[in-house]
Amino acid sequence: MSETDVLVIGAGVSGLLCASQLQDAGLKVRVVDKGRGPGGRISTRRQADARFDHGAQFFTVRDARFQAFVDQWMQAGVVREWFRHSPEDSNPQGYPRYCGMEGMASVPRYLATQLDVACGERITELSRNIDVWIATSASGARLAAPYLLLSTPLPQALALLDTSGLDYAGNDKAALRRIRYAKALTTMAILDGPSALPQTGFVKLLQKPLAWIADNKLKGISPHATAVTIHSDAEFAEQHWGSPDETCGPLMLEAAEQWLGSPVREYCCHRWGFTTPLNPWHEKHYTNPAIKLTLAGDAFGGARVEGAALSGIEAAEAILHR
Ligand SMILES: Cc1cc2nc3c(=O)[nH]c(=O)nc-3n(C[C@H](O)[C@H](O)[C@H](O)COP(=O)(O)OP(=O)(O)OC[C@H]3O[C@@H](n4cnc5c(N)ncnc54)[C@H](O)[C@@H]3O)c2cc1C
């Protein structure tokens, strides 16, 4: 059993930013995640000689607090501006779309190096003993801390909290349960030659069943192979959730044909059960001070990397002000 001040479940951008703020303030923080690496929906994946960003493609910045982190990441060589102009922008000047230097996962990897992060630990059960939270993982590890921050997608956080048998949200529980996420299917394809995407390497599509396509070679993260990430809309994902890759992959490749430009060498698909929240909570985090519990993530901050980041930042402030 290991003791820390705050246990953070979820090493997505919200959990990592919250943890780093708490650690900077002098608290002992432990972060656990079920994934092979940190980042959650900010994810970069290798396949053969190709590299794909297959979750978030870029992030934008509106809030000065998040901009301060991004400026620091720029200085550290962790992020760069990918592109500024997109045909659908109302402002002709556009605005920066940032990406990780070697793929989006550069950001969570950088944040995690300064923290105590254990990956590959899926928490399956929570309990609270007098004043201490105890999280049990699928491998049998038990982690204890007086304060718990849960930053997984909200339905997963609530399912975990239900295992504790506690009344953790009183009258708010039903409203928290009503927060829903959109699903999406992603097809990652390696092409035999250049794609037909514009030089930026990104197109937002308004025609069904696709939402956008990105060329990871033009983006600068897959130097040895043309690797395209194709993202479906939510309706297609609902319709084909149970279909094998051999069904949904070719359908998405056919819909993307005009942007491919070269034959497909190989492809695989990924199912995202939680892309972004459809109806986020009205505050940036949910805190129950009586049981030292805070919930954070994009379900609170809003449907983007920046929303999740701001949720993590404000969750840390809430914990520190206690
Ligand atoms: C395909 C896709 C494309 C997107 N594109 C963009 C984009 O271009 N720009 C943008 O701004 N946003 C985009 N988003 C949204 C953005 O990625 C998310 O809003 C943001 O990354 C969410 O961060 P988070 O910290 O709230 O959650 P997550 O990143 O989901 O982190 C939660 C973590 O909790 C872990 N976890 C879950 N359950 C357990 C458990 N039981 N035990 C241990 N760990 C657990 C998960 O492994 C995960 O790492 C996209 C999302 C998707 C899926």
C-alpha cells in the first residue's frame, strides 16, 4: 500500500496538468493510468514505418492560463504551430493550431516525465476507509491517498465511484449521469505514395460519413511513410460500432477516396467510445469536499484539449484552496 497526498486516476491532459500544479505546490501526487503510455485521447501510434496521431489532431488556445503552459512547451521544443488558416475560419487571419513536435503524444510524455506516473494499471474498484481513498487495480495493486482526483471520461469515473458504495454526489448524481459523449471510428491507412490532401495536411469535411482527414507525413510526424488518419462522424460510428474492420475500414476509405491520391497499402481501425462530451457540466470540475473527491476532464472543461486542460488547472486550484 503506497501513501500519497493526492491520487490521480487518468493521465490525460486534465489529470497530468492537475497533478503538476499540485506537485509544484508541494503535495505528493501519484498518477495511474490503464493505457500503455500517458495521454489518453491525445495519442500517437506507430504502425510499420508509419506514425499516426489517431486521437486529437491539434489544439487551439483561447485562455491566457493555458497559453502560459503552451508558451513553455514551445520553449522546451515540445510543441509547434502546425497551421493557422483553414477554409472554414471566419477570421481570414486564422489562428494557431498547435501539435506535438513528434506527434501529439509529445505533450503528455513531457508532462509525465516530471511526475510519478504508473501506466498499465487499470483501476477496477474504489473504497474509502475513514479518511483515505483506496484504489485497487486489475493487477491487484492497492493505492491509497486522502484526496482523489478522477479524470477519466465521466461515465467511467461514475462507474468506478459506484463500486465504493458511497453517496458521492448527492442530488447531482442524476445530472452527472446525463452527460453523454459522441462516439467515432478512426481508420488509419498507409499509402503507397503521396496523398491528395492540401499542403497543410488537414481537411475538415462536412459531408457524411466523415468528419476530417489528416496526412501525418505532411504534418511532419511520419517522415518514412504517407499515413492518413480518417475520422468518421458520430452517426456512422453508432451504425458500425459492432462491424469488423473489414467492413467499416473500406467504407471509410471509399468515402475518403478523393483525398487519398495513392493506393492503400494497409489499414486498421480504432473505436473511440468517448470522443468529446455533447453536454458538458456547467463548471470546470465537480468537487465533494466532505469526501475529498474532485472530478475533472473535458466533461467539465468543455469538448477540446484546452477544455480538459483548464478543468485540470481549476481542479488543482480547488484542491489547494481546501
Ligand atoms: C478521435 C478524437 C479526435 C479529437 N480531436 C481533437 C482535436 O483535434 N482538438 C482538440 O482540442 N480536441 C480533440 N479531441 C478531444 C480531446 O482529445 C479531449 O477533449 C481531451 O484529450 C480529453 O482529455 P481528458 O484528460 O479529459 O481525458 P482523457 O484524455 O480521456 O484521459 C483520461 C485517462 O483516463 C484513463 N483511464 C480511464 N479509465 C481508467 C481506469 N479505470 N484506470 C486507470 N486509468 C483509466 C484513460 O486511459 C485516459 O488516459 C479529440 C478526441 C478524439 C477521441
